[in-house]
Amino acid sequence: MIDIYSWATPNGHKVHIMLEECGLDYRAHAIDIGAGEQFAKAFLEISPNNKIPAIVDSDGPDGKPMSLFESGAILIYLAGKTGQFLGASDREKFNVLQWLMFQMGGLGPMLGQAHHFRIYAPEKMDYAINRYTNEAKRLYGVLDRQLSKTAYLAGDEYTIADIACFPWTRSWKNQGLELSDFPRVQRWFDAIDARPAVQRGVTVLADKRRAMTDDKAKDILFGKTQYEKR
């Protein structure tokens, strides 16, 4: 049994989808990031960076429980545990991993900044909005060029690279984009969106999520609460 401590965000959805795709038994525990539950001592024990998601696998590599944080690391772990969605040869694996790192280091953080400055920032700053909206468009262009050559990001097989990127592209409207401007991304998006495991994964904890618009939630997520010493 795998316990996942998470919330219905793109980073949470990555692991929710992976658990569904792999057919693993799991229990989802809500960590309400708008209420500050990510700062609880028990959660910090398994996620020292106070970010969701984190997992505890009761049957770790040595048969003992193992906890992991960081969504990319969790995807690699689950792929290794099940032998799925990472490729068979070293060449295939490293090809998948480079696109996973593209999501972790670029797509996720930059689209997250676009979301922040377009939707959540208390002051609308044209420089920041334009910078991150333009970067979002550039990154979608990178995806579109790659997908002009392959069915999925790392080749013709669906992998953890696709699982990692897909949840971030679900909010393309909030990023100031039109998905139809990137026809290969649109084709890829529609194919993944139609997968039953993906449809199940994006509903995990979704009924608990609410709009992060009140001042308390904004302070917890973006203000002084986020930066308190713990």
C-alpha cells in the first residue's frame, strides 16, 4: 500500500495519474495547502521542503517503509518499482529523463510563475505578466516542435515525461495561451486526456480543492507564513 499526501494541483496530479496508470493500491491523504497543513510537523518529516506531494511506500526496495518527496523523484521511483513508463534500454531511459527534467526545471516552474502573476499577484505587473506569458508560449513551442517528430515527448511510447507535463498544460487558459496555436500539443493533450487512468487521476482530491483567493490562503501560499523558520 502506498500512502500519498497531496492536493489537487499539477504536481499532485502527476503522482495521482502515475498511481492509477500503474494500478497500484494507494490511499490519498489531503494536505490542504491553503490552510497551511503542509507546515505540520508530521508532514515535514516526509517532505522537508513543505511541498506536496509526498509518498510513503509500506513495501520499499528493502521491504521496509520508504518515504519520498519531490514529484519527479516519485515518478522515477514508481516507474522503477513497477517497470513501467520509463523505457527498457539505457538510451530510452535517459531520453525520458531529459524530458522529465525539462518539466521539473522549466515547464512547471515557469508556468507556475505565469499562473501567479496573471491570477494571484496582488498587483498586476505588466513586466512580470509579459515575461512569464511569453516564456509559457516559448515552452509550448518546444513541446510542439518535439511532438512534430514523435507521438509522445520521449518517442512513440507514453512515459513519465508525458505524465509529468500533462497536468501543467491543463491550465493553458490561465497561462494566456490558446492550445489550438500548438496543434501537435493539442493532439498530444487530447490523446492523454482520453486515457481512463488519467481521467481517474485528475479527480483525486479534486472535490476538496477551492479557489485560493482569500487573504489568509494567499498569505500561507505566497506571504510571510511561507517563509517562517521551522
